[in-house]
Amino acid sequence: MSSTSSATQLIRPAKNLFGSLRLPGDKSISHRYAMLAGLAEGTTRLTNFSTGADCASSLGCVAALGAKVEHKADGAIEVTGTAGSFQQPTGVLDCGNSGSTMRMMSGLLAPHPHTFTLIGDASLSRRPMERIRKPLEKMGARITLTDGHAPIMIQGGPLKAIDFDTPIPSAQVKTAVLFAGFQAEGTTSLSETVRTRDHGELALRAFGVELNRTADRISVRGGQKLKAINAAVPGDMSSAAFFLCAATLFPDSNLVLDGLGMNPTRAALLDVLTSFGAKFNVLNLEELNGELVGTVQISAPKDGLKGVEISGAWAAQLIDELPVLAAIASYSREGIRIRDAKELRVKESDRIALVAENLRAMGAVVTEHEDGLDVPGNQKLHGAQINSGGDHRIAMAFSVAALRAEGETVIHGADAAAISFPEFYSLLEQITER
Ligand code: S3P
């Protein structure tokens, strides 16, 4: 691998993946800790915080709202919160490329008696925001969108509790409602059709909020306060996905990932890769602030990957891992069938269209569906010019597919990886044998 410019990355075929890594902190958890720390009383110390640009956007927003954010010499981030009262920011809140920042911040901000404008880059400004406007307006917030999108203007003020049934499986929407709910008057309750990642619930508890969960509802009493915490952020499973998938492509691979987030609402990837034929050892499991963390060792299937179907609840739980699973599926025996994943069309890019376009560029046959993809197995891919569409997960997914292709692949817009995983190319190089 070598880069010709920061935006272009050349990937050469590999023989094997081998080594041991500890990955930067989980993006979803880092966002939530940054936001809650910004509103908490006291100084929160976070180690292994995500190094991605997205989480820097969340830190930037809480700083603009009056929190003090310090990057310490030992790599830790310390956030001294606003003790329950955000200030009126002097300018707009720039969420960059981060849907998580925009949606979850909206919930956290809405109860504060100021005017907020949240903006994002071109990709974020195309993504749907009605999904947070509806529940927050039901709670009494005044929110103006621009044709369903950012910029978002929030005229904040006291909110009242609601009972809400999330119409789409979205952890961001769930978290936005809970982040407003613990500050509202009354008890907010919420149900979801699919159990999405529960980092919002766990982070609230870690910061001292009482929250109840029954089989089908989560509820949180309003008027609660946050207290600063000390936390180590677990390694990011969605970043690990690229290396775990790459490892399954070569029968002699052996990869160990230490300190990896193993939250059951995020670990469906391990089940899928097991159905694909990979084998895992999980060691040193421990719980940190409610989050499960462990060491994962993967060995690749000796006789190649089988195939897999992903639909229903699995599609929602694996939403960030679907691009890389689709990208490697042509190398499996039976391929992949993905359905119920319409949300992929409104991520940082239209991930269904871009996965199909790039697989075709590598010579694969693919069928695109409104809510998924069919990628038949037993296909050989060749090196190609890949269009990341400025989407981090597309750039990284096709860097992985390129490792088993014949010939070299050029990833255009490779620098997008820095949105979630700036170390991706150097770590991939470190564990790739040629
Ligand atoms: C996230 C939830 C998912 C995911 C995103 C992070 C989160 O989005 O795709 O990368 O941290 O809650 P949705 O909630 O929109 O499905």
C-alpha cells in the first residue's frame, strides 16, 4: 500500500493477515460520552476516545456550548461540563459529516432556553432529520428544518415527557429522545421494533441517570442531573469489522484485537462471520461503565467463506457493517443476500448504490434492490478505480475487497476513512502480509 495523495490510496493484493492490535475508541460511545460530559457537573476524563473527525465534531459542539475540552499529553480528553446549563453559543454548531452529532445533540439541546443552529457538510445536509423533529416537537421543542434537512434551528425551552414508539430502527433517534427525556418534566418512555445499540442508555446510567428497561419499553424520569465520570472507551467493533472481514479472506490469517467493545447490541458481526465459517476465541471479558469489553481472536475458515442472508433485525443491528460484508461476499461460496436495509440509502452516501457500483467496477455481478443487495458467490474480482463517494465506510470496505482482487486497486476519496478511523490504512499495512 502507498498513497499518491491524501485522497487516493493504492491497495495491492495480500497473502495473509496476521498480528495483534488495539483499536481506537468506539465512535458511538465516544459521541455519547462527549455530549453527556459537556452537560455534566465536574470534569470527565476519557481515555481511548475515538480519533475520528466525527467525534471531534461532538467535542466542538459541547465546547461551543460552554464546556471546557482539553486534550491531555497522555492522549486522554478531559471535558469540564456546564453543570446542567448549556450557554447560548455565539455561532452555529458545526456537526461536520456526523449524523450522530446532529441528531443526538438536538435532543440534548432542546430543553435549554436558547436558540441553536446546527449545520453539516454537503452529505449531512442531504440526510433525513424529520425523524428527530417529530418526537422533539411532541415534547414541546420548536424546530425548523430546511425541507426536512439541516440546517436545523432549535428554539429551546422546557419540555414535557412523551410516550414514543420509534417508527424506524434508529439508535440515534432513540438517544435523542432519551437525551431530551431525562431533562423534561415527567417520565418519557419509548419502544423500539428492533433492539438497536444501547450505548445511549448505558452512557446515561454511567453519568448517574436512573433509567428503566422492561422487555419492550425504556423509560426515564425527567429532572435528572449528570455527574462527571472517568471512562476508557472500548475499541470500535465497526472499525474492527474491516480487519475481521479481511482476515476471513485468507485461510492462514490469525488476528487478535484487544480491548474491543463486545456490547451484545453491536456484536452481531461475530455471528455473521461465524455463519460465514470463521472461528473466534473471546478472552478477558470485563464490563466498563456497563459496556462489555474483551479480546477477540479470529481464525479464517480453512475451506473459504460460506454464504449468508441478512434481513430483519439483523439488518438494523449490522447497518454499519453491511458495506464491507457485501464487498467481500463475491469471494464466498454462496454470496450474500441483504434485505430490510433501506436505511443504507440515507447514510453518509447511498451505500446500496455505491457498493453495487464499486463491485461492478471490480468485475462482479450484483443485483440492487430498494432495501438491499444480492451478491452471488464464487466471483473473482479484479483491481479497479473505486469511488468512495466521500464515505468512510465505502473507502474502507473496498480497501478490504481489494486485498483478494487480481491486480491493484485505487481508492479515490480514501481520506474519508478519517471520519471514523484515521489510522485505518497504517494499521491495515501493519497486519497485511504480501
Ligand atoms: C449510530 C447509529 C446508527 C449508525 C451510526 C451510529 C449511533 O445510525 O449507522 O453510524 O451511534 O447511534 P441510525 O441510528 O441512524 O441507524
